[in-house]
Amino acid sequence: MLNKVSVLGAGTMGAGIAQWFAQCGLQVQLFDVQWEQAQMAIEKIHASWDKLLAKGKFTDDQVKSFKESLQAVSSLEDLDSDSDLLIEAIVENLKIKVDIFQKLHHHFKEQTIFASNTSSLPIDSMARELDDSRKKRFVGLHFFNPAPIMKLVEIIKSHWTQEDLSRDLQEWFNQQGKKPAICSDGPGFIVNRLARSFYVEPQRIIKVESTQRVKETDAILKEVGGFRMGPFELMDLIGIDVNLEVAKSVWKSFYYEPRFQPHAIQEKLVISGRWGKKTKGGFYEY
């Protein structure tokens, strides 16, 4: 079903998605508005593959093939027009996402699937702005961080998505070892709606920014609750700025229902530029 993939956005999610598709044997192009970011992402992916090779997870031939199948491109015009899938993993801004899809409408063949990796923005809101032929081939494909490892992929249908497209994608992802879930278009889809309590309630529990309380809360949820990561560790990994934007989007979509309201601690960290691991500091220091 898929042979060539174009990925927009070379941040943590975009790079992870590109890496995973390359590991599936697909030809992958990675674009970012900052050319240096795309090049840096490729270097990090190569380094990751080299580490996995050293650990015996992949063979020399596999890693060589992966590296040959993944390339960075410096402009949208350089993306292969016959790609089977175009997926964006850019900033969580509806207008920016829609604008880039509209810009690329005539660049790609009619059968190219257009997809968004949005965490919470309505798929219908994006699809309705597209040409009628694109509406039918538009879906949400929500990967989870780190994309090469996390099994779940949410496949979100819009009002116009062809029924067989979502089923075909589900079957394809199953064949690649992912765990795809077909979702209706709703605030936060499945995981991010459920996860709001996992992120917001611990902030309400600690009440104020406190490294000791953060560590204690994470430790309890891991040791007693059985979670692999505590909520504060996970927000640092995802990006506190990204997590806050998702929180605001879900809160707004539920007409500002109090249980979804983001917490002031998170807002303060974002304002101060402490966004987690990517800035070397968030709830923890790195």
C-alpha cells in the first residue's frame, strides 16, 4: 500500500516517524522549514541506527539500507510528487497545517494520502478546507513518542474519509507491527482525552513547583501504579510546550470544562522557556 512517504517537520515526532517508516523499508523524505533542523534530525537518526547495530538489533545490511532510504530535502518542491503518503508533524496550529496542505494539493498525485499527526486538533476542521478529491484521502495518523518504539497509532477519520482507506491503513500498520486504532474525530481522540487526568491531576496534587514533590509523585505512580514513566517525566519527554497546547485545545473543545483546565505550573514553565528535555530543563534538569 505504501512505498514512498513524505514527512513534514523534523522535530522529535517528525524525525521519529521518518525513522520508523524507513525501518519498514519505505523511501522517506524529511522536510523542515529550517534546513539545518532536517539535517540534524538525519544525523541523530543515523546515530540511533548505529547504536542499535552495535546492540545487535539490526544487521549491517539493514542499517545501510535504512540510511539509503532516508533523505532530507530543502524545499517543498523537492518532495516526490508520487509519494503514497504525506504526513505533517509540524506546529499545533490549525491554520498553518491547513495552509501547507492547500499549498501541496497540486504538487502530489491525486491518490496521495494526506495525513496529520496532530495530537488534538479536529480532523474535520482540516479536511473541510481541502479540495473535494483530497477530503476523501485525508486522515489523522497520530503516532506516539518515541514513534519507532511505541506501538499505538490512532487512525482518525474525518466526515469525508473513504471507509476503505482507514481499513486499509489499519491492515497495513498491523502488518508492520503497530497497534492501529480507528477513532472518531473528537477532542483529544482516545489517548489524549484520557491522558488529561494523568497530566493535570498530579500538578494539582503538588500545587506549586517543587522538585521534591515532582520526584515523589513520579516515584509513587511508577512503583505503585506500575507506569513506566511518571507524569512529570513524560511531560518533559513530550515537551511541556507541546503538552500544554494539547491541554488547551482539549479544554477549549470541551467548552472549558473545569476537569480539563490546564494548570498554572505548566504555563509558568512554558513562559520561562523550560520545555523539558529539549531545553535541558523542565520539571527536571538534564
